[in-house]
Amino acid sequence: MYGPNHVIDLHSEEEAKHEVMRILFPLVFYGFTNSYVKRNIRHLSSPTFLWAAAKCIQHFLLVTSLHKPLQSLTAEHWPLLNLLEKHIKSVGVSQPIDLSKRTTQRGLYVLHRLLDHGVATKLVVHVQCPIVLAWLLHQRGSQYVNLELKTLMHCRKASWVSRATTVRTDGASCSPGLETEDDQGDQVIPCKSSKLDSVSVVEDESGKENSIVDPQVLCRTFTPCDDLTAEPCPWGQITCLKITQCGPDCLEVLYSALPTFFCLHSLSLHSTLTFRYSDVLGLAGALKQLSDSSCSSLTDLCVSILPNTNLLEILLDASPTVTSLHVEIHTVMFEPCFLPLHPRTAESDMPVLLLEKLKVKVAEVQTDLHFMTSVLRRSPHLTSLHVAGIRLPTGFSQSQLLTTLSVSNPCLKTLNLEDMKLCDCLPDVLNLLGDCKLKELHLNDCRLLEKCTDKEETLQQLVGALKTVASLHTLSLAQNRLAKHVCALAELFSGSSPSSVKRLDISSNFIQPAELLEFAKRLETHRPPHQLTLDLRKNPGDRDPDTWNTALKRLRPFSVLLVEGWKSTDTMVDHISNM
């Protein structure tokens, strides 16, 4: 379904089934198509398929511009919506929602059913629209009430109820006694389907269309009479919030919502442009107010893109209970220099952080390592670290980072160093491996053999140290231009104490077919004690297909191979593998 050159790493038939349904459900439901759907349209177009897929998927993406599929969920596919409520855990909003448009009402209703009546607690927002964000967050965890939204909801509900009263004289209500939570004195709201067109949209004095946005009223409008209850609709709780296009206007909504967002466990904010200093300081202030409450549940925080490395510790100090932090940093050259509001506390007097997982990606010409080592020294509970892109001034090495890890982070289980120069600090790497509890080690694009006078000997020393880490089960050395020296890795499984590595990634290493064949022969001699998952993607196998396929044939009896098509005529692919 992804194409012949795409590898999906799935571990069971059940996982594969869920992945297929995840891809196909939105295509079939919204009427999209691709070559696979075209070939199988006779089977996929049946309601039976949508029903089966709905039992497997956990994420629902709302496409507001496609009205008919959403309308079907309030009509012939109402049972499908009921089923989705029981299975969907994550809801995504992919397009802007115009709250003044009548056509968006059913989309809002579907969101209400999934978030408030269903089990969905994760919300992913792909659009930059502050009033829609306020609607999505309203009453779903935070005590904040957006005044513009409140006015919008109440004035339109009042107009709607006035119109509904007139309609009620034409027929009895099928839901006597129903009242909204905000207005217990509101009059009875009829829910007859035949009346929907009459009451679901009103006009203001200027004649402009005035759509209903109150979830409670929407529910009484679109829910079939047989499924309505006399009780007010419940309000859901958003525990995980991700905004992929977070601009200043959306941040303003968050500044107000966060201080009382006590049920929020995970917050992820991404901007296509670098956040301003003032943006991040405002966010830090809101996070500080939240963390000051004993009711706070926030443990996971992701923010990108920060304008400076200094802001890493500012965010951590503002939310000291966070156990997982992911930031991306692109230094803004012309941003005014940041001046702390208070003098920096000496590191020895700063509190220990609860951090367990830390991921930092940096895009700078040169970086001062202090911003990283300071955080690491305050994080004795750290179990997972991913650092990418740290480039030091000429004459400096990553030794300080590696030494800090050895001394300050004894609980580390996963270490991922990416796009960093490590060829000049091999002794520090070996020292770190000599006394660690690592289960996963990723040294991708770390120029491990660059400028080494004896590359074979360097790699053998690394292999010797890796074999002593009994807990290690995943090793990635992708993008290190190992080439012919890859054969040394076969020694991982030699001797009386072979490595426990079960997954080895040597992709993008410019390994030629003859070199892979030699590697395969050595592995046949020193077979891994467990089945080995071997990632060989983005290596030039097409330069001698027969030899390459012979090598793969030798590896398959004891390996699960991950391979993709390679085109040596594609100069860009060739360039990437040679970098």
C-alpha cells in the first residue's frame, strides 16, 4: 500500500491489520482514492468494511470541507458514529472551521460526540485558529472561559431557542424536560429530524447566517430521538494536546487555559516559524502557574522551534514536574539578546529535575555545550536521551558531554546521538560503554571513522566495548560510511560471550554488494544467538544485484532483513549515503 520500496516495521499480524485499517478508513470514509482503493473498490465501498475498520482504528481525522461523509454520521451511518465513540482515542482537526457557517455544524457535532460522549482524550490540531482552539478546549479540562466564544455561544443559543419555541408549537418535543447545563431555565428544545432545517440555523439582525456552536444544543439537534436522554451531555477531558501550527494567537488562548488545565498530561506545540522570545516566556509563565498547583498532571512537554538554547532550562524551571521534554532549537541571529528576569542561580543550588526522557535537536553553526551538560547534571533519573545537531567550535570535542553522561546519568537505558562528530573522542565513548545499563544505542551520522588513521582498529575497539554491555539489544550505526569496514561488526557475535544485540541498523553506510557478502559470510561463522533484525536500507545494492542477492540469501536464515530499492542513478541518494 505504501509502495514496493517502503519498509514498515511491524511485529505481528494484528499490528499489520490495524495499520492497514488506519490507512484505509479515512480514504474510504471521505471518498479519497489511490491505486489500491481503485483495485479493491468493490470490497471497500460496502458499509461492512467501514464497520470492521472502525473497530480497529484509534484516530479520527476530521475533514470539515467534506460535508456529506460527516452528514452521514448523523443519518444512515449513526450506528457507525456510536461505534467510533467506543474506539477512537485520538481526534485530529485538519482544516479551519468557520463557526459562522451552517455547514460546519455536523463537524462540530462529531467532535462533541467523540470528545465528550466517547473515549477520546487526545486532540491534534493542525490549523491555526484561536477561536476554534478555544471551542475545542472549552469545558474539557481547563476552567478558562473565552469571552468571545462565550458570547458567540450564548447569543446564538438564545436566537436558536427563540426560533425553536416557535417550531415547538407545530409539534410535540420528543425530549421533554431537556435543558442545557448553562441555562437550566431554557425552554424545551425539539429534536424532530423534520425540524432540523428550520432550527439549525438562524440569522442575526443584519441577515447574516448564525450557526449553532453550543455542543449541548448541537447534540439535541442532531442526535436521533431514540438515543437522547433527559440528562445534560457530559464534558470530556483532554489529557493530550498537540498543536502542529501554533502561532501567537493560539498561544494567547493557551496562556489563559494552561494555569487550570489540571487533567493535561501531555502538551506538544509546533510552529513552522521560530517562536519569539516573548512567546516562550509567556508559555513558561503559564506553565509555572500550572506547576505551582498540586493538581497539575503535566508530565510530557514538546516545544519547537525555540530561538535559543538558553530557553531549555527556562522551560524546565517553569515545569519542574515534567518527566519528558522534547525541544528543537534554531538560533535566531537578529533576536535581541535575552536577559533573565532574575539572576541565574548557581547550578549547585538548583533543584534536581524529574526528567526521565530528554530529546534536543539543535540547528546552530556553533553551540556551547554548557546548556546541555547543566541539564544533564540536574537529571539523575534520566533513562532516555536523544541529542542531535550539536556542533562545537574548532578545537573542541564532545568529550565533556560523554563524561557528564558517564558521571551524572547512571540510569540511562536509551542513548541516541545524531549528527555529531565523535571520531575524536573514542576513549570517552569506550569509557561510557564500560559502565552502563544501555538497552539501545544509536550513533547515527556521528562520523565515527572520520580522520581515523586505522579505521579497522577503531571499529574493533568499539565492537569490543559493545560486547561488554550485556543489556544492549538495539544498535544503530547508520550514516557513518562504514563501507568495507562493516565486516568488523560480525565480531559482535563471536567468542564465548556474544553480544545480545537483536536489532542492528547499518543503513546508509555505502556498503557495496561484495562487502555485504563478506559480512554475511562472517556472520554465518559467528551466528547471532537470537534472530537478528538487520536494517540494510539505502546501501547501493543495485551496483551488483547478483552479489547483493547472494548476500541477502545467506543472511535470511538467521536475520529479518529491512531493505529498500536503491537507484545509483539517483545522484541525490548517492550523495546522502556518502555524506
